[in-house]
Amino acid sequence: MSAEMVVSSLLRKTNQNGGFGAVLKKGDRISGSILIICLEKGKDPRLLEKMPSLAGPSTWQVIWPQPIDKQQNLDVYLKRRSSFDPDLWLIELDIPDAEQLVAEMTAID
């Protein structure tokens, strides 16, 4: 599944489940990496990225657990990643159990 299709599916499913999803940065339509900022009621940001696994298919892993008072550090990290990878997608999902939704939606990926 292309990166654009994964992003579209995640946003649609988030909205269907009463959450909010937004594209903060568009990347390469076909093969861009995707970073997902997961929030719940605008708080407790977690950053997910799909990582390769030696034991099988790639899985989504939390790569940035930060308290809200360290949000600026997350912003600096995201700017740096974007400068190194112009094909990167950055999306935000504000919904309870965002990690579970991402895992379910991309299991068919």
C-alpha cells in the first residue's frame, strides 16, 4: 500500500471513530516514510514510526514519549528529521488508543 493510501486510511478511520486527524507535512506519495504524532485530547504526545523487524513484517513502534512540557524538543526533532528526509509524511492523530488504531489499520498493509 502506498504511503498516501496509508495516511488517507488512517485519517478516515480516525475521523470515523470520533477523533481528529491532520496531515502536517506531505511526503512522497508512494514510498515516503510516515511519522505519526498520537495525542489524546491534545495531550501526551507519542511519536510512532514503522520499523523493520528481523522476526517478520515491519511494526509501528513508539520512538518519542515526551511529557507536554517538553513539546519543544519534539518539534526540534521533527524539524531535523524533515530536513534529512524531504519525502517524510508527518501526521497527527488525536484519538484515544491511537497506537491500537494504527496497528489495526496497517496490519493489512
